[in-house]
Amino acid sequence: MSLRGVDLAEIPEETARLARAVFPKGCLVMRVRDALGPVFADADFEELFSARGRPVVSPARLALVSVLQFAEGLTDRQAAHAVRSRLDWKYALSLELADVGFDFSVLSEFRARLTESDAGRAVFDAVLTAAGEAGLVKAGNRQRTDATHVLAVTRDLSRLEFVVETLRAALNQIAEAAGDWLMGLAAPEWFDRYSARPEDSRFPSRWAARIEHGDQCGADGTVLLEAVWSTSAPPGLQRLPAVEFLRQTWVQQFHRVDGTVRWREPKNTPPGLIRLRTPHEPGARTGAKRDLAWSGYKVHLSETCEPDAPHLITHIHTTPAPVTDNAVLEDIHTALADRQLVPDEHLLDAGYVDAEQIHHARRDHSITLVGPVGKNTIRQQATGDVFDSTRFTVDWEQRQAVCPGGHTSVQWRDAQSHRGTPVTRVRFAERHCTPCELRTSCTTAETGRNLTLRPKAEHEILQQARTEQDTHHWRRRYGHRAGVEGTISQGVQAFGLRRSRYRGLAKTRLQHHFTGAAINLARIDAWLTGRPLARTRTSPFAALRPAE
């Protein structure tokens, strides 16, 4: 397939005349087209297509169709039908009235090309760039970010269901590739254990029996893997995706004890970031937040929040479910810098904010992070008079500290925390701490008091942030962050943000870029028509709360 450039700047005269006659007040699709222009150009996607071959449908049109498809929640068939039959879509796509459109399968082929080259961001960026050229979004001011969980398209499995289904999937794929060889290997009882789906099977209810069933499954899978890797196995079986997934799963879930295959204890399994969850979506991982656990992904939304402009999404970041919020903040800031949309203030919840993040954002991007930092986690006493690090005078130049009792530290050394970040360990002598009158308010250690300090810049930032966040001014400033919850609500309820349509992280990331672009189109239209933001819902009883 080859790319033949199509000019979308000019709307056919007859299409424009009839569309304006049918929609004298316009509609979302037409208003957005008038405000932003064609948005996409075929040149934006030239790297996805070769220079030779039969002509393809304009990728610029396919990109706009994909965004409109997500804006209206249409299937591929419905979107292709809208191109053929809807006047407002023909207007936005610069099509003649008699244009018959394209087959619906073209949309999935286009998404596959975008996924392979990770070009979904280009679609999102094009809408954002057009909005910037129209004066609807700009750098500076405030932005806010929050995340929500995204459920994988596959069903959640218990640990026993997972290993049984993994072995069943491998047996099915091997049966297709080398059925005769498998018939000579499979024990008769395998057909009873692994022919049906786990949800259609009746597993033992007693815990001990379930452990025994899992051990048996582990032994059966080990027999299969040893046979596949033997010299007598048909060539190519080791390269089957389901067989490789089975091998990785058995490494994570089982081990040998005295020559017998046994379950691993839960604490002896890999961390959630690499632990496999289902053979039908290898990229899905398990995440947890407070009392919520899910299998799938996590999406971070950043948006503008000034009252004199529409609240547009400036960045979407999709990760595996276990990735923590503060781990993605630098990537978000880098992406905003690439788009020249770096804010002056970034409003975030506690999951993103740490002294290190505040320091790096200020140093690298001149961004002020506004969000609560963690409180001191030292021992609490009944008196409430506990000496934290703020009660110690730290002299960074002399590399020493003075305690509330007036004693100087005897050791100052550079070290690393359990997370691998640099810290300073400070120790006070036992001869000073033992007879000290303030000891009960300082430490319960039999030896002297120990302090762990962050690097100087982060230490000072942390002390200042903890002081500021207790003020009324800071709370009012931070209160604007709550509006991002409305964006997540809109994405979930109107655009299906919380459930992946496709399998795998790459396709889910593409879905979120389309969703972000669709939300921006809806918000631009709301701004153009003067539709106000929805008010926060408050229950009648909560509204009676007396003012503080």
C-alpha cells in the first residue's frame, strides 16, 4: 500500500452548502471542524506507508474518523457507515456527497499500523496542536493530573484458575501444531483436568485439596515442558507463544522441593510488575490501591484548569497496573515540555508528590508542584512531644547536626535508602543520649539517636512543604486539583475509559490517545457553545453541613 496525499483543507462546495442548510446552528462535528480546521494531514502519517503500491484510504481521514468514532462510542461498522451516510461527517472529512467511504476493516488495519509504530500519540498531538493554533490551550498557568485503573479485556482468574488455564492454552496450541505427538504424551487424566475451561470446572473447596490440585497441575506442566524441550519433540514447539508463556508461568509459580514440583509460597512469587496474570493477555498485570485490586493497566490524565479557557487534556500516560504514580511524573513533564505546554503549577495528589519530585520538577522544568507531602513517620508518644528531624539543627557545610539537648553528632556518612536513593546517616553518641533529660522524647534505642536525612535540597524542600501545607492559603490553592476527578468521571462514563477495548498495553495506549482526543473535541465544542461545567454533585444532607 502506498500513500497518495489528499488535501482536506477545502470542503466540497455542495457538501458545505447542504450541511449548513441541514444544520443551520451547526453540530459538534461541524463546529469543531470550523474551529480547528482539518486537524490531520496525510504527511503526518507518511512513515506508516510505503511510497509504492496501490493507493490507500487517506490516513488523515482515518485518524479523524477514529477520533469521532471514540467521541460517539461507535463500532468500526457504525463508523464506516457514518462516513457513507452522515452529512456532518462528510463535512468534517471534506468528502463529496456521493463518496461511498471505505470498508470497515480499514479502521482496524489503520490501528494496527499505529500500534506497530507507537504513533497513537501523533493523533492526540494533532488535536492538541490544532487547539493551540486556535488559541484554546497554551503553556504556563496551572495543570492537574490524576490516574484511574483500567480493566483488562480478559476475565480475572484466581491463582489456581490461572495455572490451569495456562496449561490448557499450551495444550490446545500444541494440539494444533503436533496433535499426534501430543496424543502419545498426554496421560488419560489430562483430558479430564484440562479439556474444559477453568470456570466450567469444579475445583476442590478445601484449601489443602486446592493446594494438592495446584501441585498436580505443576507436575503435569513440568512433564509437558520437559517433553517439548526433548530431542524427540517436533521442531518449532518451543517457539509457540503459549508454550513460552507456560514456561515463564511455571518459573514464577512453581519450584522443586526434594525433586517434587510444588507451589511457591505467595511471598516467594515475583513482584506485581512482572508477575503474569492470564495467558490470553500477557501484558496485563495486577495493581492495588487501598482496598481495590484489578488486573490490567493504569492511565494518567493531565489537563489545563484555567477559568478563561476550555479544560483540555494535555497528556495521557498509560502504564501497567503496578507502576506507582511518582514513577511516571518525570515522563509526564518531559512530554509536556516536548509539546511546549509546561505549566507553572502542577496540582497533584500525594501519590505523585515527594521531595525528590518537587526538586527535579523545579530544577529541570521550572514547575512548582502543589500537592501534600508525607508526614513524619517517627514514633508517636502519648505526650505528643516527639523530636523529629525539624528539631535538629543541621550544618551541611560542617557535616554535623546538633540535637535539641545541645549535643553534636559524632558520625555523618553518605548512604543509600532501601529504594536506592542517596541519604545521609547521622548518629549521636550513646554517652550523650543515655543521661539526657530529653531522651524519652527523642529515642527508645539503647544506643544513641540516629537520623536519616535526604540530600540538602530535598531536605529543605520537605521542611518547607510540610509547613506550607498546614496553611489555609495552601489548601485553597490545592483545592483546584479536585476538578480532575470530573475529567476521570467523564472519561469513564461517556467514553469507556476504565475498560480496555483491546488486548495488550500498546493497543490500550492507542485507545487512550483516541479517547483523550475525543474528550478534547467534546470540550472544545462545549466551550464554543458556552455550555458551563457541570457542578459537583452534593447530597441534600451533605449540603446542610455548617460552614467551618
